[in-house]
Amino acid sequence: MSNLEQTLSIIKPDAVERNLENEIKKEFISKGFKIVKEKKIQITKSEAEQFYKVHETKPFYNDLCSYLSSGPIVVMVLEKEDAVMANRDLMGATDPKKAEEGTLRKKYGVSIDKNSVHGSDSVENAKIEINFFFDN
Ligand code: UDP
Ligand code: MG
């Protein structure tokens, strides 16, 4: 059975700053993802707080929101069979030190906070996150 899904991907400030945007996009395309929508933006801290609201009680919340709003990011809607899990697999573990060989966070991440990419963790959250950044 075909299960075409969309997921939200963000190339975070540390990766944009190191000019990794095109290289990371090529990684997605070579794994069969279609970039359906994309934009390079810088969000405000209050927008970051809204986006990461699920983490508002965590000790890292404030730094995380400061960081995501600290520079330009590339926000993309990626489409592929089982895109949500396929993207989580391609990204690897949250902490680049624990990420498997070949994953984006292993290749590009510098630390748990500067881990280069975000990806939705469920189909339900993917819809919410896509709507957060894109009007239609
Ligand atoms: N994060 C952090 N410190 C931690 C855990 C998470 O700075 O101890 C950051 C990290 O950049 C991560 C983001 O918070 O990507 C969101 O955390 P989550 O647990 O949702 O990880 P993800 O879904 O991004 O793998
Ligand atoms: Mg998450």
C-alpha cells in the first residue's frame, strides 16, 4: 500500500551559517524526498516559543528558542512514502554524538543544541508544523 506523507524539515541556523543548505537539500533529494515547499526566513523568539511549545517545561526551552531565532533557517515541506519516519531516520539521533553513521546529524551536527536539522516526529505534528509555516 502506498502511503505518501508530508513532513516539515528545518535546516537550523548552525547549518545555514556554514553554507550547508544546498548539500543538505541534495541529501534529501538523493533519498527520494521531494521538496514541495521551501522558504528561507528568520523567525522571532516568540515564534520559536510557539513552534517549540511542546518543550516549554524543559530546561533547554529558553536556549532552544533563542537559538532557533538567532539566524536564518530554511523551512521545507518534504514529501515521500512514509516521509515522517524516513526523515527521522535520515536525521539520526537528537544528539549528534549518538547519531548513526551516514545520518545528517552525525555528518553535520556540532552538538545536541546545534544539531543542524529539525524533523516532525509524527504525521499529526507534521500537519501542525506545516500549517505553522505555510498558509496552504
Ligand atoms: N535539545 C537540546 N538539549 C536537549 C534536548 C534537546 O538543546 O537536552 C534541542 C535539540 O536541538 C533538539 C530540540 O531541542 O533538536 C528539540 O528536542 P527534541 O527532543 O524534540 O529532539 P528532536 O525531535 O529534534 O530530535
Ligand atoms: Mg522533536
